[in-house]
Amino acid sequence: MVTAVAQRLASQRKEIDDTLAAFALSPTQLQEVKAKMRVELERGLKKDSHPTASVKMLPTYVYRTPDGTERGKYLALDLGGTNFRVLVVKIRTGMRNSVRMYNKIYAIPLEIMQGTGEELFDHIVQCISDFLDYMGMKNTRLPLGFTFSFPCNQTGIDKGDLVCWTKGFKATECEGYDVVDMLREAIKRRNEFDLDIVAIVNDTVGTMMTCAYEDPKCQIGLIAGTGSNVCYMEEMKNIEFVEGDEGQMCVNTEWGGFGANDNIEDIRTRYDREVDGGSLNPGKQRFEKMTSGMYLGEIVRRILIDLTKHGLLFRGRITERLKTKGIFETKFLSQIERYIRSILQHLGLDSTCDDSIIVKEVCGAVSRRAAQLCGAGMAAVVDKIRENRGLDNLEITVGVDGTLYKLHPHFSTILKDTVRELAPNCKVDFILSEDGSGKGAALITAVIDKYLYAMRFSDETLRDIMARFRREMENGLGRDTNPTATVKMLPTFVRSIPDGSEKGDFIALDLGGSNFRILRVKVSHEKKQTVQMESQIYETPEDIIHGSGSRLFDHVAECLGDFMEKQKIKDKKLPIGFTFSFPCAHTKLDEAVLLTWTKRFKASGVEGMDVVKLLNKAIKKRGDYDADIMAVVNDTVGTMMTCGFDDQRCEVGIIIGTGTNACYMEELRHIDLVEGDEGRMCINTEWGAFGDDGTLEDIRTEFDREIDRGSPNPGKQLFEKMVSGMYMGELVRLILVKMAKEGLLFEGRITPELLTKGKIETKHVSAIEKSKEGLTKAEEILTRLGVEPSEDDCIAVQHVCAIVSFRSANLIAATLGAILTRLKDNKNTPRLRTTVGIDGSLYKMHPQYARRLHKTVRRLVPESDVRFLLSESGSGKGAAMVTAWASRLICSDPPYITCHSFTAKKKKKNAVS
Ligand code: 0WK
Ligand code: 0WK
Ligand code: BGC
Ligand code: BGC
């Protein structure tokens, strides 16, 4: 006799089973889901159907998974999962698992997630600022990979408009806007640090990259967490709305949107519709709302309420807590196995044993369906890849992350089983991402940045380069070490800067920079000392500077004759100061032997010769005028003198132009190669040769080596070739060619123009980095090279220019820092106050160069007050100053031109220096 209780229990059971039956998907239903998902994947890829597809199939501009060559230090942001993380990731090559990471988790309060976009991005930047402070990295401009776990319409690796918020986010004025721009704006608003946002990636893509670093077969990324989504490597030819048919690109499916066209209404339950109705984005993300952590708890809660309303649970008593939306967290589903009682207590539910069982069943049914649905979706993806490759059987790995997958006791198993059943021709391995997608974002940044990372230097590295250069300076000054020193530290026989007593009428020649200039310099003493200058620029044709020395000096003499003609001073024997911007070994002021040509010059028969003699010979040969070459000075010395005329503190001269170099006032007692210990003498460092002995091999890149191989003086001036204007444009061109070959630029288009040496000049680099019109300039210049650049190509090229010019400014800051600390030590002062005179087209023309150089110098030499004084009138004026004294030397014995000979100090002296 079936009792009433048993009957009641049986009907209750049936009611519960009926409720849960809606969650039990049959193999057929799952096959259908797989088939429908497959249709949506295809629709998302097709040009015509893409705009209306429910599974958006968004391009990511990630063309390959890591190959183990990635390296460098990167910042990464990871926004959109349970936690917001800021990370620093250090990747070293060689041993596959050599990635060191440090991260900090920051909360994103609800009012920020659902406030204004500005507040959200200001909050993100605040967290970055805190992290950089914590890591002591506020001054290092690191490249950043941004994991942004929301659907973005990307048009490049660092450009993506937010399609729509999902999960718990709803910040205003963000949808439809470029996420990278919003972050850049927020960083600008804070104006505290600088970052290079190199890549924006979806968390599925970050996860795939993280796992592919361990397992090269990993070509799919799955997130089963707060949200639900998959990405995979698709054939470019199948992605109809993206240019190009070669190779692969990772596609972010955004399968969370599956069902938007009502094609899974047959399996959606009324609980699903309730949850959707009560969500922040009703009607959207229907598949996600059946499969992801944000919603499973809520589905369970609504079923429990429904069953309770029907008296099937908790004796029909619904507590306030159970009525609270979102109170039944998805983690409860994972924990229910173990802690059912305490969870129901936590919800104020006085549960019976049966209640617990029923609640467990409900949780099981909901999570099982979620795992099965994800399994069906995954089966569609792996089968598509198998067919893409025309394989009967596919072996592939899926990288997975997400709290639901990680914490739920059965989710992963059910998912795997479902994939195995629905895609029997695919052997699918699942590997859990241990390190999160931040590592993946850093790896993507490394792939993008692959050619650039080696050009970024931390302050630590710059200080190391500073110390290396300091050692080279000492080698150059030392009698025994000078012969093998790379940084030659050439004595100039200039003993001080102008003291205001100079006067006279002089001619100055200025050869070796981008222009050959002849000047007439009149220094007079009406009321105060004034300098009048007239100058003319003369050509130095290629065939002259590459021809014979005599032709070169004949040309100089001819121009000089022409100039004197125009100045009507042919009959006058004016003293000449000769700025000769090449490394010369002086034995006295007007005796200078060219050690080696640099930059574009290669005239034969000059190296090892005294250039004053060669010029005098050429002038004599003409016989139409007479000249008295009183001094040869390096352009750095001329620049220091020119600036010293206006600022008595100037004791350093730097050129950052076609070439680069520096001079400074050194204590005579430290210059072993020159007699005397009193006072100072200007030393021409010739820092362009720094590294010629291999000391910079660890920071030179393949592009630097290619530049050197193609230069007129291979193996020489290696530092100069990394930083100066003659080579910067070419460095950029070589990097662009490489990136284009990798398909990272111009869709892989390589034109004869792009392959032509010198087609990108340094003035182009300066133009492209202009903040306002830079991108337009980039487009113009790249279009001229025939590569039909897209807007992102222009942004990427601007980025490459920034990295190359930034490296130059940083490296010069390091070598200048070494000179400044030496001056400080020489003076034995706690704080150096000095002025640096500067000239050169790169320093003058480049929009950001000066600011970057000054900033880095101040960071590297904090105990100094350095004024950077731009030489307005060129080194000719400075040369005239030197000549003024040289000519007075003849008639009297003024202080700063030395009669010291180039004879090395007696042996004993070295011990003390
Ligand atoms: C950890 C990843 C992150 C992703 C998250 C998803 O680093 O990018 O968004 O997993 O899992 P959730 O935290 O939403 O469970
Ligand atoms: C202008 C100076 C000249 C120097 C030149 C360097 O007057 O002596 O050689 O700057 O800059 P560049 O012309 O190589 O850019
Ligand atoms: C987002 C995806 C993301 C997924 C997992 C979804 O809501 O639309 O972009 O990958 O959550 O975090
Ligand atoms: C030369 C230096 C010169 C510098 C700047 C280098 O190539 O070796 O003597 O000062 O260019 O013009």
C-alpha cells in the first residue's frame, strides 16, 4: 500500500526530476549544439554574415604562438576576470621555462565597474602607479601587454574598440571606444609615468599563449571562469573580413554570444531567461549565461527558489537571503560537494538531509550542463581545425584558465568527456594555465616587441653602460692603456673656455657635419664683447668625400677661395680655425693627424696625415690667396667653446648629429699623454668608437650588426652606429623590413623601395614621432615606399621609431653620465653644477630627443645640476674663439693655449692618476 507520504515524495521527486530534466542534455541535443556552434563559427568568419553573426569571431592580430625566442621585460595588465592583476614579466631565452613574474592583485570596486569609463581607467592607472612604485620601476618605460577580457573589435595588435561590456562591468562611455586610447589618455591625465602599450589581448588569447609556451601543440585558449570564451588559431584564408590569405591568425570567438539569434532557445530554460532578464545585459551573452561562473550560482538560486515555492525544498520557506540576487555564488557549486550544510546555513536555510541532496542535484545539473555545453562548443572548434587542416585525426592542446574550470570538482572532466564523445577524431589535451593570461600577454608583447625589446634599457643596464664607458675613459687617459683603448680620449690642446678677452677677425671652416660651412667671425669689444658672423654652406659631393684626399682638400681650398672672394678678403691673411669633425691625434693646436674617417667620409690618402698640412698644400697649390690655419678643433670642442662664450660653466661639448661625440675639460694631471699637471685640458673622447672592442656586444642587436656590415667602416664606430643620425633611419628601415617579413606589418608586403638602403632617413624618424602630425607623416613616407600602410601600420612604425630614438637618447645619457660623474669626482664636489653645450641635427630636429636625454641624465646622475645649452651658431664661432687665442699665442703667451708637447708624462706619474 503506497502511503500518501511515499506518493507525495514520488510526485515531489518527479517535480524535481522534471525541473532538472531541462538541464539534462541528450547526446543528440549536444550534437545539435555542436553543429549550431559550427554554423555560427562559419557565419562569424564570412564577410557577409560576420556583421550579424552571434559568435563574433573577432580577429586578434596574433599570427603565431611563442617559439621560445621571446625575451625581455614586460608589464602586463589582466582585467576582466575575478581579479585585476598588474604584473611584471621577465622572459629569458634558452631554458624554456625561464619566465619570472611578479604580480599584485587590485580590487575593482563595483562603483568603478559600473561608474564612468574615465573613473575606471583612472583607477586602473592608479593601480599601475602603485605597482610601479612598489617595484621601483616608475622611470622605466616598459612595453605593456593589456589582457582585456571583453569583446573588442581589433584593427591591430594595439588597437581595439570595446564591442560591449559583459560580466559585471558596465562603465559608461566605453562601448565603441578604443580601449588602448582610453588607457593612454588616463596615463596622460595622471602624468606620472610613461608606458608603451604594445598589445591588447583577450584573456583566452593570453591563456593560449601562456600554455603554448609550455606546449607548442597548444593552439586553443579556453576560459571557463566568471565568463566563458574560446579562441583558436584559424587559417587567414578563412577569415574573410581580414586582408591576406597566408598563414594563421588567432580568432577570439566570443562564443558567449552564441544564441543571440535564438538558435538555442530549445535548450534554454525559463531559469536561464530569468537570469538573463535580471542581468546587466539582457538578451546578450546567452550561451555565457548558461555556462559561466557569473551566472551558474544565480541559475541554481532561482531553481532553489522555484522548488522551495513548490514546497519541494526547505519546507517551502524562502529566506530573505535566498531571495537576494547573486547570493548563491558559483563557487558554492564547486564547494557544495564538501560543505553543503554550511553553505545552506550561510544562506539561513534550515535544510534537511533531503534538501542537501536536492540542492546538490540542482548544482550538479546546472554545472554539468555548463560543462557539456562548453564541451559541445569545443568539439565544434577542434573539428573545424581538423577540417581546416584536411586531417582525419587531429592532435591538439587547449590552454585553459578560469575559476570554474579550476575549482569545480567535475566541470573539467565532464567537459573533456563531452569533447571526446562529440569530436572522436580529435585527441584533445587540456593544460591548465598556471600563470594566468598576463604571462601570455607579455609573450605576445615579446613577439611584437621581439625586435625592439633588446633596444629597451632599464636604468640598471644604463648604469652598467655608464660604468663601462667610465672604464674606457680611464683606459684612454692612461699611458699604457691608451694604445689599445677604443675611446681614444684625444688631447685637444685647448686649456679653457673663452674668457671674454677674445677679439679679432677670423675665418672658420666647419667640415664633417651634414653641412660644410665657411664662416667669417668678427669678435669685437665695443661696449661688451660681440661676435658677428657671416657664413656660407658649400656642397661636399659624394665623389669628393669618397675620392682622393688631395681632391677633397682642393675642394675645401676652392670653397675657401670662393668665400674669401665674396667677402673681399682674398688679399687678407686672416687666421683660420678649422673645425674638422673627425678623430685627430693632435701634437699641438695646429697639427692634427687624422686617425680614421667616420660618417660618410672616405677620401683616400688622408688617414695618418696632418690635415693642416694637406689643406695648406691645397691652398698653396692654388696660389690665389694666403691663409693661416691657426687651429684645428673637433666640432665637439667648437661647440663647447661656442656655448662657453655665453655660459662660463660650460665644460662639456656634445654632438648628436650625423655622427656623435663628446669632449670635456679634464684635469691635466690625469692626461698621461700630455706634459704638465696644472690646470685642465679639453679632451675629445671620440666616444663613437665605444664598443669597437666588443664591450657592447650584449646590447647590440642584429640590426646594429647589419648596419655595421653595410657601412664604409665595418667594425668601427659601433656606438655611433647605434645612436647617431647617420644610421637611425636605416636602423628603423631594417626593423620594418624584418617585421614585414614576419607579417607583423603591411600584411607582409615588401616593396623594392622598402628594401632600398637609406630610403628611410633620420629626418623621417623625427617627423614620424611628432605627436600631432606624426601619423600622417608616417603614412606619407610609407606610402612613398609603396607598402600601402594601414593606420595600425603607421602606429606600429611610429612605435618602432620611438624605440630606436629612445635607445639613442638613453645610451648617450649613459655615456654623458660617465663624463659628468668624472667631472664631479675630479672636482671632488658632492654636487656637480655644470653646463653641456650641444649641437647636431638629431638633437635639434627630433621632437622628443632632448627631453628624453635630459630626463635620463638627471636620473642617472642625480647629484648634479646640468644645464643643456643648445649651440645656436654652430662650432665655427667656437673655432674662431680658439683661433683668437692661437693667434694671440704667437704674439704673447696667454693661458689657455698650451705649449705643452704631446710627450707622455714621466713613468712615475701614472701611479697616482
Ligand atoms: C585568469 C587569467 C585572466 C582570466 C581569468 C578568468 O589570468 O586573464 O580573465 O583567469 O577566470 P576568472 O577569474 O574569471 O574565473
Ligand atoms: C653643427 C656644427 C658642426 C657639427 C654639426 C653636427 O657647427 O660643427 O659638425 O653641427 O651636426 P650634424 O650636422 O652632423 O647633424
Ligand atoms: C568576454 C570574453 C572573455 C570571457 C572570459 C566574456 O564575458 O566577452 O571576452 O574572454 O568573458 O573572461
Ligand atoms: C667623429 C667625431 C665627431 C662626431 C660628430 C664622429 O663620427 O668621429 O670626431 O665629433 O662624428 O660630428
